[in-house]
Amino acid sequence: METTAPQLFKITFDGIEIEVPPGTTIMQAARQLGPKYAPPAMCYYEPLKGTGGKCRACLVKVTAGSAKDPRPMPKLIPSCITTVQDGMEVENTTNESVLEARKGIVEFLLINHPLDCPVCDQAGECHLQDFAFEHGRVTTRYEEERRTFEKHDIGPYVQLHMTRCILCYRCVFTADQITNKRVHGVLNRGDHAEISTYIEKAIDNDFSGNVIDVCPVGALTDKTYRFKNRVWFTKPVEAHCDCEKCSGKVTLWYRGDEVIRVTARKNEWGEVKEFICNTCRFERKKTSEWTIEEPTKISRHSVIMANKYRADLKKPDFGLKVAAAQYKEIDDSRPYLTDNNTIRELSKENNAKANQRSLAENN
Amino acid sequence: MQLTNRSKQVSNKQMTFAERIYLPAIATGLGITIKHFFQKKVTLQYPDVKINLGPVFRGRHVLKRDDQGRERCTACGLCAVACPAEAISMVAAERQKGEETLYREEKYAAVYEINMLRCIFCGLCEEACPKQAIYLRHDEFVPVFTERDQVIWGKDLLAENMNNRYLRKAWTKEEAREQDIKGVEAQPRTQL
């Protein structure tokens, strides 16, 4: 008879052993170890089902396939769509061929990507910028003409720059899974493949603005934020509102006292867990419409923190532990009194008791 | 005990009569002074005469234009983020149709301001600029200002005058040294 308890697979990632449930991908296992170890991802987006396997940024070397068959896998494999097997050994940054392959991937992604970062609104929070900076070569070897597209206007809210697109398909999956009916997709094939809408149909779904957040590059940007300011001059603040359509949890980007952009909250992998509606994103741009929670926590090394004098707050672990150890439940069962007369009577009673006690002590 | 061999023997002997009247010493001193009357002067009459501070001196800022007179700056904000004194601020705008002769790129700086009281002339903006748009002139200083409104320089003062373009012999110290050897004249920078 088979056991019903979930059996854990033990894998070795960059020499670190972890146990993960079967069905986990190598990427998810690596992400459990932390951002230092996880391979980069350009197309994989955890909240969207079906993403991954397109950009090849997350290639890793599997030096032992499993405990039963410990032969290495012949080629580098994409970690975001490969599930783990028991006894698998994976090398990410410890393998020279992986790092060399990533340089090649960056080069391929940048072949048709224009170097217009000074103009692009995504600069500063662009995944391709980070990827190229961390894993790429310093210079380009590409001399041929870059691919260009006719400009498409896809509505008043979203700006499409097709030349910047790396065809990760994230926005297509977003439209498929978040919205009811998709009006945009990838047209044509090969070098001519482009994100577009059929017959210039405007994107008018309530959640269509989320394609901006999922886009790893500046191909889909916020038209209401277009050229307003650079990301690193704005100050992100966590806020929420009562929205009937979405969770209402957003990040507001301030310039001075003015909200110039609203985005969904992104986690440490740059992924949005709770998608927000277009009303929140494009129309609520007043502080009075939001309840502000706290400044967004951003890595001190991010360019968004440049020229901001707030230390990245990290509360000391020890203090929190002491507080947890000394925590006592408070008796909340007493009735909550609002009647003035009762309170006065009770206070008289309490005073009498206290007086008696002190007199008793004195005697 | 001798610690070093640089020590000198000091004598306390009495001066002779010739030494005591000091006249020969005075004559020697005057001789030195008079000799300098006929030598080349080391001082300059500063506001009238200016010294060449070399090709990579960091003077006042200029916002360069390209060969066709279009502004190079795209308001990317890298100079402002690189500026340690936070002297630079800008507001970007989108280029409209028909303005292609004015601005090089899709985006341009509608407002570009440098606070000259804050600026420390470190040249980091020049280094950060990806479009080779901002330079510190090697031949002009920021003039002395006496009024508050002269302190913040806008694009009217910073943008390059096409009739009197800013030329520089070299753009780095190494280049300057090389060109000094070759004896090359100043060239406008044409490459992007």
C-alpha cells in the first residue's frame, strides 16, 4: 500500500542541499534558498500559469539527473520548467558553462533591443537591464540593423514599444488568466513576431493595465506616466483603498506631494501577487483617495534608493524575540463600557477598594 | 654620540669687521632683487589676462547640441543621480511633431536647471551622461554672481550657442597628452 504522506525530494543546488515536495521546479526550489542563489528569470512569472521556458535566462547545469540515474543531463536546461527529481544535483553560478551561456543569452536578447534606456520609462526597474548588468558582456558585437516595427496605438492607458519587446509572452498569459477575454496576442512569426491587437482594437478590459507590471522590459508602459519622471527620482509608498473591483493594495510613486504613478505591489522577484484594476492604476492619483501604510522597502543597492536618505530599515531580530517571549494575552472579556454613569459608579467603587487596601497596608 | 652624519659643526666665533658692516651682504641681496626686474614676470593681471588651464579643466557647464543643432539631452536623469551635490534638476517632455530639428530624441529636457551654488564642479555629470550632452567648459568659469536669481542656471544659459560652438582640444587627459605630442588643433566632437 502506498503512503499518502508527501514524500520530499532531496536536491543539491550549488552545493546546498534542500528538500522540496515533488512537482517543484528547480527555479522554485532555488528561490527558497533566496535571491542570492535563484537563477534570473525574464519570462517565468510565478503567479501566471504557463509562463516560462521562453527566454532561456534561467539555464542551469544538471550534473546528476536523479538518485536512480545519476548521469548528467547533456545540455543546459531551463530551470523554470524543469521539475526536480530525487537526488538531483544542479549547478548554477558554480558552473562556468552556465555563466558563459548566460552571456550568450543576454547577447541574443539584446540583438533587437534598442539601447534607448535614457528615453525608456522602465529604466531603473527593468529586468533586462539588471540581467544584462549582472550576467552580460560590457559591449555589443552586433553591427547589423535592428528590427523595427510600425507604431501601434493600443489605447489611452498603455503605451506599446514593440522594438523593446523580448517576446516573453507574460502579457499574453496575463490577459488570458486575469481578464475574461483577451484582445491582444502575438502576431506573425519568427523575427516579425510582435505583440499587437487585432485590427487595432483598443484594450478596454478592467484589468488590462496589469500587462504594464508584468512586462519585464519597457515594451508596455503606463501612458499616464509617460516621461513624467525617472523611477529613481520618485518615492514609493505602500497604500491601499476600498476598491470594489480589486484588492486595492498598491504602491504609489510620489514626486514631491504628487502621485505620478500607481503600480501593483511587487515581491522580491519583481512579481505581482495581487493584480489591481485600471481605476486604481490610472485614475486614483490623489493622496486623499488612498490610505498610506508605509514607505516601500527597497534594496539599498537598487537605483531607486539613490539620493534618498532613508536607511533600509531592518528591525533587530533580538528585540522581536524578546517581545515574543514576554507576550501575554490580555483578558478582553470585560464589557466595554460607554455609559458615563456606570463608569462613574464603578470608579467610586474602585477608589473605595483602593483606599481600603492602602489603609490596610498602613496599619 | 653621533646619530647621523648630517650634523654640522657650529662655531661661535666673532664676525670680522667687513662682515660686521653688512654692506657686502646688502649689495648681494640687492643684486638678487635687481636681477628679477629683468626676468619674465610670473604673475598675470587676472581679469584682463587669463591663463590657459588645459584642455580638461572643469569650468562652467554647457548643454551640447549635435551637428544639426539639435539638443542632445534626453532628460534621462543620470547626471542628476550622479551629482553628489544634487545641483541638477530637470523636467522631461515628449517631442512633438515638427520639433525633430530641435531635439535629437523622442524625449527631451523641457526644463534643465543647475544650481551653481551647489555645484562643486566635480564633472561626474559629464561622466554619467550617456548622450554626451553635458560638459564642463575648459575655457569659461561661472561668472561671479551677486543676486539670488543669477544662481540657478536654466537652459537659456546652458544650451550651446550654434554660432559660437564649444570646441575642445581633447576630452580626456590621455587624449590631451597624445594630441599635445601630435600638435592637433581643437575639434568638435562629432561621433555620438
